[in-house]
Amino acid sequence: MAFESAMQRLRIPAPGAAAVISAMDTTTAPLAPIFLSHGSPMTALEPGEVGPFWQRLGAAFDAGSRPRAILAVSAHSLAREPLLMAAAQHETVHDFGGFPEPLYRLRYDAPGAPDLAQQVAGLIRGAGLPVHVTDDGGLDHGIWAPLRFIWPEADIPVLPLAFPPDWSPSRLMALGRALAPLAQQGVLVYGSGSLTHNLRLLFGVAQRPALDAPEMPQSAAFRTWFAERGAAADWAALADYRRQAPHAVLMHPTDEHLLPLYVAAGAAGASPQAVRLHGSLTYGCLGMDAYAFGDAAPALAQRVAEAAIPA
């Protein structure tokens, strides 16, 4: 598999000694890890139904516990082994081409989290998994497009974690479980991808579907199956989704856009409930679903339902 990443140029240093987790301030309420479908890059300009949801999500977190940092796992930052991008300051990466010029003017230059990177590396190595740390950085559109609506001030430090797209869902859940202590320490584990992602259904046809096209039956069946299995915390089925989910290969010819979900879910524990926070669709087949995981997920869902869109 070709590693599709705006970060392919990054240097991967040899692993150093395991870091020791330093004492951190704990939050009164643990942060539920989340998975967001980020959609087309144009979502940053034309968010449709998901834009107001992202705004309410930020308000919902702020009403509970505003993150002190964000660990971001995006389908567009891939590496041969887990790689923490520990830059002190990130720049906005426009990792796409052929879109309207205003999209390239958008910025989300958030601060980085180099100290947190060393602590997270210690957690991952402590779980017996490989990890590398680089002082390079940059936020791909899978990270910054939703964050521009959730926390537009770009004042929360972000630590991207590039992941191997050839790791199985089960192994990526193990990677997530290594991150579980972060929920009690004010760090939000944030996976970004797409619940359904087959661009051939958008660009490989004679006429591109309309943004508000009716949903394909195959997409509806897959998204419903995922929501039902998630609510039942049936991770044996979810990890085996390519065999068990209806129309799985059609909805994900390659699965890098779904894999960040497993890292986020693992960060909520061994077998967490998956609570769907939002379910909308673009182009009839590109799911914009959002999930939260674990014991803190129902309370977050309630706060999202009650949140007002910030003025």
C-alpha cells in the first residue's frame, strides 16, 4: 500500500529510551475520545449539516472539561510505525489539489505539544509497541478542518500521531488502549477519517452526485450496522468489519479512513460503548458520522444535544 501522507518527508529517528510519564493535572470529568468524519476538503468552506454539529461539540466539551491538549490521529497522516509529530508550533498543511483558491487561504496554525509527545511515547512503549518522535509538524486537513469549527481560536496544543495503515483494527485498538490514561489528564484523543469513504463513487462516474443526493442503500446499511454494533460494544464484529459489515469493501475500498476510529475507541478502554453523536451524509455515500467512546460518551452526547451554537 502506498503511504498517502502529506508527511512522507518526515524524518523517522531511531527510538530513544522510554519516557517516564510526569505528573499531570487531572480533570474532574474524563474526556471521551472521539472520532469525526471530516469529509471533502470543501467541508472547511461549505460544512453543511456537520458544521453546526462541530460548533455544538466544542461548546459541549467546554461545558464539561475543555481539553488542555489534543492527540490527533488522522487518515491523512500515515507512517510505517507510529510517529508523534512534536513540533512546538504547527503550520496548516493544504494536502490536496484542484480546489477553489479561498480554501488555500484558510489557516489553523495551532501550537504543538513537544512535552506531551515524550509522555505519550512512554505510554506507547510501555505497551510494547513501537513509536518514533520527530520535531517536525504540520496539521493535515483531516485535523484542522473540523477543529476550525470546534475551537476556532486554535489555542489548544495539538499532537498529531501518524499511524501505520497496514495495522489491523485490533492492533490499532491496542495502540489506543496505551493512550487510555490521557482521558483523565485533560488530553482529548481525536480520530479523524470518514465512516464511509469510496471516492470512486464521487469521481468515477459520468455525473458527480449532488451534495444533497439521497443516500445509497449500501451506505445506509453500512452506517446502520456500524451504529448498532457500536452501541452494543461488539468490538469483535467491528474489528472484523470487512467480513461482517454489509457492503464493507464498497464503502471502504481501502480502510485508512476508518482506522483512526479504532485508535480513538481503544483509548476508552478494552470494550467501550460507541455513542453516535451525529449522523449526516454528503454526495449520497460519504458519511459524516461522529462517535464518542466509553463511560464519558453518554454525558458528552447529552451536552451536545443541549448545546447552543456559539455566536
